Amino acid sequence: MVASTKASGLDERFSEKILTDVENNVYVERWDVSSNELGLGQGWRIGKRRLYGGVSDSVDIVTVDNGCLSFVVVPTRGMGIWKGEYGGAFLGWDSPVKNLVHPHHITLEARGGLGWLDGFNEWVVRCGLSSFGAPAIDIVRDNQGREQNVMLTLHGRIANLPANLVKIRVGLRPPHEMGVEGTVCERTMFGSNLKLTTSVVTTPESNTIEVLDTVENLRGIRDEMQLLYHCNYGSPFLEDGGRLVAPFRCVAPRDAAAAKGVDSFNVFGLPTKGFVEQVFFMELLADSKGRTKVMLVNSDETKAASLSFSVKQLPYFTLWKNTASKDEGYVVGLEPGTGFPNPKRFEREKNRVVKLGPAGRYRAEIALSVHLGKDDVQKAIDEIDEIRGGTKPTVAKEPIREFSQV
Amino acid sequence: MVASTKASGLDERFSEKILTDVENNVYVERWDVSSNELGLGQGWRIGKRRLYGGVSDSVDIVTVDNGCLSFVVVPTRGMGIWKGEYGGAFLGWDSPVKNLVHPHHITLEARGGLGWLDGFNEWVVRCGLSSFGAPAIDIVRDNQGREQNVMLTLHGRIANLPANLVKIRVGLRPPHEMGVEGTVCERTMFGSNLKLTTSVVTTPESNTIEVLDTVENLRGIRDEMQLLYHCNYGSPFLEDGGRLVAPFRCVAPRDAAAAKGVDSFNVFGLPTKGFVEQVFFMELLADSKGRTKVMLVNSDETKAASLSFSVKQLPYFTLWKNTASKDEGYVVGLEPGTGFPNPKRFEREKNRVVKLGPAGRYRAEIALSVHLGKDDVQKAIDEIDEIRGGTKPTVAKEPIREFSQV
Amino acid sequence: MVASTKASGLDERFSEKILTDVENNVYVERWDVSSNELGLGQGWRIGKRRLYGGVSDSVDIVTVDNGCLSFVVVPTRGMGIWKGEYGGAFLGWDSPVKNLVHPHHITLEARGGLGWLDGFNEWVVRCGLSSFGAPAIDIVRDNQGREQNVMLTLHGRIANLPANLVKIRVGLRPPHEMGVEGTVCERTMFGSNLKLTTSVVTTPESNTIEVLDTVENLRGIRDEMQLLYHCNYGSPFLEDGGRLVAPFRCVAPRDAAAAKGVDSFNVFGLPTKGFVEQVFFMELLADSKGRTKVMLVNSDETKAASLSFSVKQLPYFTLWKNTASKDEGYVVGLEPGTGFPNPKRFEREKNRVVKLGPAGRYRAEIALSVHLGKDDVQKAIDEIDEIRGGTKPTVAKEPIREFSQV
């Protein structure tokens, strides 16, 4: 790892190491760097490994430990974040799918388009980029210019595509920002050609990870894009009596199953055998700059995990309550997105699908933070209260036509 | 490889070596052990390799040679047994699919759900675990609790899933039992979560391999399971005039094609160009403990391959006669299972699908033996005769409603 | 690499190196040879690499440089030719799919059978072998002898199957022919079993690559075969005012979109945003031995790329005009084949599907040449003129029933 020698001021501030660059035949199987080695800051380390054996064979992972918060980025699975840890608190969830699954073991088309679920166990996984949401038929134009019915598979392709470019960057100057950068291309001839460029960054001893994404349309023509961040939490943040704190503007249950639970939509219960998922669609209030924050708080308000983002970038928010038994995946998903995870055709009708012109770019950023101790949790609750400013949310008791196919 | 130092008496009796443990980042690419090296018994050896190139790239195999009988276990393909050899006699068959095919080259959904056939060349391959049998539509409950039609693919997923845990065990005390243990998980979020734990064991100079399997339902709820052992033999056990010796209780042809051959259902002919498979469904008699034995015997009764198992564990037996030309796969399959390889919906109707509660386990064991020489073969025939005890089988001339969709 | 020591005169003339032989557990990850090293000829080199990272992870490539012309053969992708270069001119095209994609990232069944397009970026890619052409339903006979509707996916399987045998051969005597040989098997139980054996050869300082293929039916029964060479060119051979020079006998547009462009079917325009592909089906004139030649010539006739082949082997020729914007893939495909890339059922009706008996073989050869400079280009034009011999082509203004489903 060497400090950049480029003339640009920007690059001189960083030391960087390319781990994968398919275009230029660069691939580093195993690599480590630490504060000691670089003499920059202290207590942090970054390591890259290739896994072997079983369903994880040939999966690349990058582990970043900022001294307090550690997390595992998975280049082979679309630069998702597998799991993390902060102050002894586990970040992520305990999926029935225990190991990282190489995309080559996933057939998205399996079981009516639900194959995505065979590899679903990340803390943070992107859904998209050409489409996300429930499997459904969509009409697309084929190479001959004809309209064809095609099956869009659950949550799209991006989480099962490997990054073609992966690098590590460490800031030479305080606060020594450090992170993993990656490029994942979702592309095909005669179809979408969307390039995701992501930086997953933190600073030493911080309680926060920032995910800084840009999606670019590389096609010569205007095309569609959908992006949703499926951020999933189990214990210890999720527990009986835990709740979602957020500046709700309007909330509606997705379907009849969710409608049954709408009165306590933001409160979570014990693991419940046979619980059928309840999904709530919502819009959030934001501050004058468009920033908002949502937070999962445990029952005694000593542990919380928050997401901060802009409603200009991610205007729709989905809450996935899946408080099933531990064996079935006791989990809630906090899901800011460019739309709701309905079939794409419905989202298109409702103008919740992004359109990008040639070379058009879409930026989305999320900060994922952890708050431990009553004081820190209360501080974050106060921030959300300030965004809310006393506005009472509209909570529909039944699914609404604007949000759901009902 | 070190002898276990655990306090447990069980473990002190074995020396073991972990070859793959995805959970704990253990993976051994190449490894060998032998009687000489360990000073235990003589003439046996075990070796582990990773294959490279072509369709077999990245496939792991473990070869066990007990001094007389050798066989190849394939962790990458669900712990199936590729092929074996005993006293110069080949165990397995000559499939049109010549090499071990890595699951990543298999799309089970291909050609209407027949993709499984693209990798089918094992001596012993498990079908299951969530379903086996002909591709067909089934109704399953999805994440939203709705009933969905999904395509179940031929013979299910288990043969194309890699083991996440693989170890070798050798008994420190005579008879120095040795074998390969593996764990394969067939699981998805919102779907089945079945863990297969298998031991494939033998003892030095034995003519027998034992396959000792346990399938556990890791879901929090009751779920279904199907398991069938597709044990396939070609030359030299299969030949013109060879036959299946077994304590038949009742036998029925699967369909019209099989009905044509029902009068000689247990006798095999020469390789026949254009032969269309004939499948017979049957129930077998057993001894007072439920043990039974079936055996493929060559024409002059000097070579035989038998399966011993319990009808309590595997109550239904399927005979697959596929005496097509050598190029097409001249083979018979002896298939003890929890049901018949019909579409799962039909098997469910007939109560031939296993249901396992949370943490419920299902055990199944098969002993695969080889008998060479007239005396040994006759001894095994006598054993089967004793089980039969003079009972005459019921042989239906046409498919019956209890067994077949007719 | 050692000169053959076999008694056969044929083998004594070659030095050979086996790089992959799955049957015999041979795999060479990295290997190089050159004229200097062997002391044979001068200026040439051959190198073999395994790629790592991203979508190209575990892809094997062999680069042959004859001193003037270099090209990259991809054993992992059916022995296709990724790209080449001759005298500074790039051979191939700039696909939206930028990197070599390992077949395990391709699901041919995706998006209604268009998954093949996710990996499509080769200069020369074979379509076939059991079927090629547009995705469509076909009726095939299954293991039970029943007719089943199955989806045939775009352009078949061969381009996404790895070679099980790969070797390098260099002639010991002038002209020191050198090349890559490979065997790719497209096979399944109860289905097609077609073995492609290919040699991709050149000689030092030549402007030509020869692709010498044999497809053999390994089934015990008569079976079908389809083979088409999708040879794709972008800049610098394709440009505004470039044209296809060929001894056309009859030409017809595939469909209405092509009919619009039929008056200038053999002339190419600038990259055009939103251009919908135009496909022309044709038959070509040939010399007395059946040899013909087609050539893509740039606008000032200083650069040309030609294909020479026999109309006895490849009687049907398809021109794929896809002069879309650079970002969408500005490309023309020259496609000699055993038929046209229509749905297979239609081709079967028109007797354009090859039938091979057991052990039946089909040979097909193509010479790919580059012509730089007005003189060389003119010489090749003259050759084509001689084949044409003054015959005027029949050009249908509308699709014709013999060629198209209209």
C-alpha cells in the first residue's frame, strides 16, 4: 500500500491499495494493513481474504475494524455488508442461511423467482439495480424491438454480482478516513447497463459506517433504475418491546396481514412461531436539507441502531417486520429506497422508478450508526424528535392504493 | 491428523481431520493419510483432492481405499459417491456425462426442470431433501403467507449443494472403522432448512460401505422432507440375464411403458438402442427388525451388488431399468426411499412425504456391499430368501392408483 | 513442452503441451512458450493464464501471438475467441459487457431465455450445438419417452461450457503451424451428447486464423445438431460507409425492421442511438469446390476482415447489423451457420437442422483473415468478385417464408 503519487490534491490525501481490478488483471488473494503498519492513527486494521470450501468457496471478503466498530464487506456479493460488531453488540441478523453463499450457487429464477432468498443473510444488502421487489412479470423491449413478458426476480441482480474493481483507501491525514471502494456492473447486451460505484467508509473509533453510492447509466439511451437498502437487524437491537423511532409522515400497511398489526406497527414483539411478515410502507419527514433518521431501539433504550439518509435520494421507506421464531429468522428490515418493493410495473405506474439518461447518475448515501447507553440513545431520539417537530403521522388502517397493489 | 483429546470416550476412539469447515474458515486443499502413516491396520489410504479445469473445476473429492474396496465421495456434490471399485469390479455406471460436474454449471430449472440430468453420473446420489421425483408444479406458501405455484425440479437440490463441513475419521482401535463425514444444508429464507449429516464408512478389507444419514429440520416449524438413494449400476453387475433379487411384497409398473415389461421386471437384457426406461414401484418384505436386502446379480451369479436397509426408514423401493445402449447409459437404479419419485403433490396425497417437527430428525442407513464368487453371491441370495420366507409377491400388470398417477 | 515421441508421423511433426485434461487430472494454471524458447521460427509466443476476481474469476485464457496477429482463446467459454489484434487493428467489438464472464455467472434461462446476452462480448462465439437462435418453445422427448414442451434458450449452451481438454500444438517444421486445441462436451443424460473438437490455428506472421471444428454425436441414437459462428466486428473495420462484400445469391430481411433497411443492407452507417437491429438472411455463391468468402470492408477500403468457409459445411449466412450507439454495442455480426438463427422448430420444418447418426461427425472450418492496405483489400475483393462471376443477387424486399417466420 503506497500513498498516491498523483498530482491531484485529492489523491495525495490517501494511501490506496487495489485488491481486484479485472480490467487490468489485478487480484490480491490475501492482504492486511493496520494502524501500526502505516503509522496512521491507532487500533484499526483492514484485512482481505478469499474463502474456501462449501457454499462460500471463492467468496472474497474485506474486514474493516476501526478500533471500535468492525464490519465485513463482500465484493463477491455486490459489495454488501455481511455483518458487523460494535462494543460487543452484533450488527446483522441470524438468518437461516448461515454462511456467505457464492452467487454461483444462486439461481435467481428458482422457485418462481425467489432464488435470491437462498443467499440472503446480510446486514446490509442492496436490492436493484434494474429492478427490485417481489417477483413479477414485466414487459421489456428485446433486441428485435418487440415487447416481451419477462419474469423479474425478487430484489434483482445486484446482490449476486461480483465487484470488478475493489480497493482500500486510508486517509493520510486525520481523521484517517478508511474504507472499501468497489465497482459492480449490472449489465447485459440489449439491456440495462448500470454501474454501481460504492465507498463503504468509517473513521477510527467511530460508531458510524457511511455507504456512499453512485449508480450510473452506461447505456446510450435513457433507462430505469431502482435501488433499495435492505438493512436487517436481529438481537440485541431487536427484542420484545423494542421499537422503530422515526419521523413518520404517513404509514400504510402493505396488505391484509400487515393491516392486522398496524396499531403497533412500530413496536416489536418476541420471536413468534409461524409469524407471517408484516410490511409497512411509509414516507418520512426530513429536516430543511432533506436529511432524516430512523432508529431501531431496544426495550430499555440502551441499544439502538440508526440509519441517516436524505429523502431526496431515498424518498420511500419500508419496514419489514419478521419477528418469527429465532430459527426462522427473527429480524426487522429498515429499507430506505427509491420506491417500495412492489412489482416493478406497479412502481412504474406510481412514478417511483428512477429514470436515468445516458451517463446519468444517481447518488445515494446512508450512514449506519450504533448508539450504546441511555445517553447516546436519548440523544439520537432527540434528533429524530427535532426532525419530527411535533407532526403527527397519518397512519392508514388499511393498504392504500398509492402504495400497494390492492 | 491427531487423535482426539476430548474427554468423551467416543472421541478418544477416533483420530480425526477436518478438511472443510466453512463456519471456522478451515479448508484443506490436498491431504493424504494411510495405514502406514498412522500405524493403524494396513493397506488402507484416504486422500483428498481439489479438481481443476473444465466442468470439474473446484470440485473436492475424497478417495477412501480400505485395501480391497475403494470409493470416491464428493463433498461438492452433496456428499454423493461418484464411483468405486472392489476386486477389480467397477462400482457405478458409465453415464453419458463423463466427468464430475461442479454444481455451478448446473441450472436445475433448465429444460423444464431437468437440469439435474446435466450432472448425473454418480454411483450413489441422494435425491431430496425438500422434494424429489419428476419436475412438477407444487403449491408452497411464500414469505407473505400466500399460496404460490412453484416448479419443483427433478430430484431436488441436495446433489448440487456443497458440504460446509467435511472430516475424516479413523478408528484408533480395531476394526479401525474409517470414513468421511459431511454436513450439507439445503436451506433458504422462508423455506426449507434441512441439514443432512452423513457418515460414509468402511473398515479395512471390508466388502461394504455404510452410508449413515441424519436429516434434521432446523426450521422453527413443522416441515416436509423426502429422501431417496439413487444407487446406479452398470457393467459388470448389470448384464444380459442379470436380475434383481429381492424379497418383493408387491410390485407395480409406473406407467404403460413399464407395464409392457412387467413379466420380466426383475430380469435385465442387453444394451438396447432406443430402450425407453421402465420403472417399477415396490414394497419389500423385511425381517423382524425391519431389515431388508436387495441385490443386483449378474447372469452366472458370480458378481453381485447389494443394498441393505430398513423398511422402517426407507419403506418404498423403486427399480429404474434403463438398459439402453452403452452410449445412452446402460444402467439400473436401485432406489430405496421415503416415497416414490412421482411429483411431490401426488406423494403427499398418498402420505409418502415425511413430516418433521422443529428439530425433528430422520435417520436413514444403507449398507452397500459387493459379493464376488459363486459362494458369496449364493450366501447373499440365501439371506434374501430367508427374508422372503416363501411369500409370493403380488405383481400388478398395470400401474396402480396407490403408487402411480394414472 | 516436448516433441511427440509417438511412432506416428503425424505426431512427430508437432510439439505439444496439455494444459487441461479433466479425465486425467491435468491442469496447468500458468504456462508460456515462445519461438526463442523452442528455437522454432521467430517472434511468436503463446501464454496461458487463469483470471481472478470479479466476473472473470476462474476463467482460463490462452493468448496466441504469431508475431503479427494475436488472439485470445477462452477454454472456459466454449473455446470462443474473445478478441484479437493485427497490425494495430482491433479484432472484435466493444460490447456493453466489458469483461470475460465465467459461465457460472450466466443463467441461460434468465429473462425469458436471454441470459446468454449477459456474457456476450466475444469476437467469435459459437452458437449451438443442440440448438441456436431465438429463445422459443420446442418439443423434446423426455426420459419417459413423452413429448414435453421445453424452452430453448438463446443461442444454446456451447458458449457457456468449459473445455475438458485443452492443448497447445506447435509444428516442428516450417511453417510451424501453432494453435490451441480443445474439446467441449454438450451433454446430458437422456439428451444431446455432442462433442466439439476444435483447433484454432495460425502460422507465424500470418494474417489468418483457422478454426477447424468437428462435432460428433456420441449418443447411441440419431440426433440433431445446429452450429453457427457469430463473428462480430466493431471499429476500425466497421464504420460509416463500410460495407459487406460477398457473393450474394439471395438475400431477404428477417422481419419488418430489417425490410426498412433492405436497400442498403450491405452498407453500414454511423453509430445511431436507438437503432434496432436489422438482420438479413442469405445464401451465398461459392466456387466449384464450395468455398466462399465474405468481407467487412471499411469506408476507404484500407481495412478489411474476411471469413472464408465452405457452403457445403455452412450453407446459410446471417448478417446482423447492430449499428447502435457505441455504448449500446456498435457491431455487425457475420454469421455462417448450418441454418438461420430462428426458433429451432421453424428451422427443423425448413430442413435446416443437421441430423447426425450415432458417431456421426460434422466438420466446419472457417478462416478469419485481416487485410490491411488498399492492395491487400482489393485483392480480397477481387477474389470475391471471381466467386460471384457476375451473378446478380436476388434481394427480397420483404421477409420470405422460406427464411423467416412471417
